[in-house]
Amino acid sequence: MTRPDRLILVHGFTQTGHSWAPIIERLGAGVETVAVDAPGHGDADRARGDLWTAAHEVANAGGIGTYVGYSMGARIALHGALADPSSVDRLVLISATAGIDDADERRERRHADEALADSIERDGVADFLDRWLALPLFAGLSPDAAGRRDRLRNTPDGLASSLRHHGTGGQEPLWDRLGALTMPVLVVAGANDPKFVALARRLHERLANSELAVVTGAGHTVHLERPGPFVALLAKFWSDHPI
């Protein structure tokens, strides 16, 4: 049976479901969208738990459909696809990783995430966002696309908890499990983000039924830097893989 076109959109760290507005407005009529607030963010700021718990909560909010996740949201969506593949018709991973392999590197990242979480609790969301959005990772974002005002809806406790529980430092490496996923997967990275281009290629190689798209003129926040080309990729992927 063909299911209605339905997208469940999972945002990145410090964002909320509202961050998908530039994408939703380009999708047009006939596409149902559910832009969730990930645990620790927006209206879900009190939710706690690891990435598996976050995936379960996002799946409860989103239901069955095509899951589109960006960065932290991609990690949550990937966990959800592994936990309950019957709920994921298709999977779109933007600027994603399946985890840090090396235990020492993972420990260092966990300590860095903990330090960042401490700084949010100490300094507040506004000061943290000043530092966060100034990172080279987000150099391609315009002030409007950055959505700072919406990010300010988040709470220090919620963001700190998300860093401690959903950061890559605390993520179980999933590379060896990717071959179990059989649904169509679109892996997206920005050409100006070489670290995540390499990770995207590795994901593509490990996934059984995947396509790789490297978007020129974009960095880490591919979908917000180049929303038009991203939606075109999404529409083609959708039409090429009917459910």
C-alpha cells in the first residue's frame, strides 16, 4: 500500500522544530510534515535520556513516515531507524555520523561536551549561542537562517542535558550495525564541510540502500544554507523511492 507523503523533521542541537520553516514552505501542498522538538529542546525541554530514549520519544511524536534529521537530529533518526525500522519508510541524514570509533577520542569528546554543558548552565543560553553560532561550522549561515531568536526559546537545563546525553561523546558507535538497515537512505553533506563529507561517504559505503549527495556552496547546515537545492534533492529521492 502506498502511504501518504509524510516527513518527520528532526532538528539539530540548540534549534527547535521551527527551524524547518524554510524547508516546509518550499515543499508545497500534499506533503504532510511533523517538525518535532527533540528532547531537551523547545516544548520537550524537560525530556531526559540517552539517544535511544530520544529516538523513542521522537518516534512517538512523529509516527510512521520519512525521517529527516540534521546533525544531532540525524543521530536521533538513525537510532530510531535501528530500533524500529518498520516506522521509517525512508531516512535522510544531513551532516551525520554513526559515532566516534576510538574510545580515547570518544572520551575526550565526552569531556568536551560536559564542559560545554557546564558553560551553558553557568552563563545561560544567550551567551552560549553567541559562542556557538560564531564557530566556523556555522560560517555559511546568514543571521536569518541561524534563527537565533528561536534558539533562545531553549533552557539552560534542557540544552545541557542534551549535550550530556545526545552528544557524539556519549554516542555508541553504530558503524557495524548500518548494514542491517534496508530502507532507502539519502546521505547529505555540504561540500564546504570536509569532515562531514568524509563521514557521509563512509555512511554511504556502509548502508545497504543509500544515495550520497554533496551539495556545492554549502557547509554543515546544508538545508538552511541551500534550501532550494536541498528540497529538490529531497523531492527526487522521494519520487525515486515510492512507498
